[in-house]
Amino acid sequence: MAENREMTSAPIILVPGFWLGAWAWDVVADLLRADGHEVTAITLPGLNSVDTDRSGITFADHVDAIVEAVEAAPAPAVLAVHSATGFSGYAASDRLPDQIAAMVYVDTAPGIAPLDPDFKGVEKPMVWEEIEAEENLDGLSEEQKETFRKRAVPVPGGVMRESVQLSNDARRDIPSTLICTAFTAEQYQTYAKENPPSFLAGIPELRNATWVDLPTSHWPMWSKPRELAKIIGDVAKAHPPKG
């Protein structure tokens, strides 16, 4: 592992959204590593296999897993979260703001849990018909869609309906880049001002936010991996380890 003094950019931690494991970031991670970055992609508890027992997995377990990845980094890290992990990522930033050099929200925002307090199931499977009806699929190949369908793993129900207390005001000062793909930055900001749903509720709290439009699918790690890797990499380069 590289020493802090040898690192010219912050280490990067990549967290995939619902139904996905670390594999979803493979292309982006490879591009970042080729550019000299130290990268860790994680699979959150319960998302490793369709055969996993998800009945006892909580939202706090997901937050803990992200916190552990940040704590294991050799220097304050850039934490990139996608989609619904805007909730667990924001909660993790509340736990250790001094160890997060910057947040990157990939077609998501700092969500304030619970996502769905009325969700009753043990798990939430991925239903492709709902994805087609509700999500932006621009730029995804048929092969990528098929891989998604084959590798999707249900999300633990506890992650949907549970929350943790946010109490550390310092999370609001973490430099945060919000990459807007399926919706524009203007749309995100308008929705957040008018009557924000829970997944946008943290936007008004941020005191150091940068907005980036990257028109493409809700899964830019597949539809525009080079462009996404450059944005994340530039954030990491802007926050090199101190000392």
C-alpha cells in the first residue's frame, strides 16, 4: 500500500446502488487505476449473492460497511456513491467527516433515511419491467442490460425502511460533487427546493456543492464510464493527501 507522502490524489471508494455489487464499477475502477489512482469498490452486505439471507441485514449494516472502507483507506478518501446509496453514503459521512476528502454523488444526492418506511418485505428484488418504466436507460447496450438482469441481487428490506440518526454538522462542509445524468442539475435543485423526497432531502444541507451535468443513463458507470472516471478522478486529484 502506498504511503501518504507518495500519493498525489485521494484514494477512491466506489459504492454501487441497489441490486449491484462491486463488479458494477469494474470498467470505471480500471480506468481510474490506469490513471494512477488507488481504488476500492465495495459490495454492501446482502448484495453478494442471491442466496444470501437478507432477513437480518439493516440500514446500519450498510452504513457500517462504508465507514469500514473509509477507515481502511490510507488517507482521507473520495467516497463515490451511486443511486440509493446516497442514503447510506450520506449517513457514513456523518460518522467520519474528517476522513472523507470529498463526496461524489452519482445520479443521486445526500438522502436522509428511511427511503421507504412502509416497505414490509424481507427483500426488494429488481423487477426489470419497473426499471424500463421508471429509469433512464440511455446509452446502455443490450449486453449491459442483460448482465444487469442476470447479476442483480435483491436489496435487504431493512435497508429500505430503517434509518440512523444524523448528528454531526461537519458532514455539511464536505466538498460534494453531484453528477446529474438521468436528470439535470437544474431539475435536482428545483425538486430539492420545492418539496424534496427523502433521497434529495440532504441537498439543502450541503454548504460546499458542485453540480455536473453528464446526460446519459442512470448507470453512467456502464453508459459513459470514461467520462465518469474522469470526473471522479479529477475530484481525487483536487484533494491529495496532506503531509
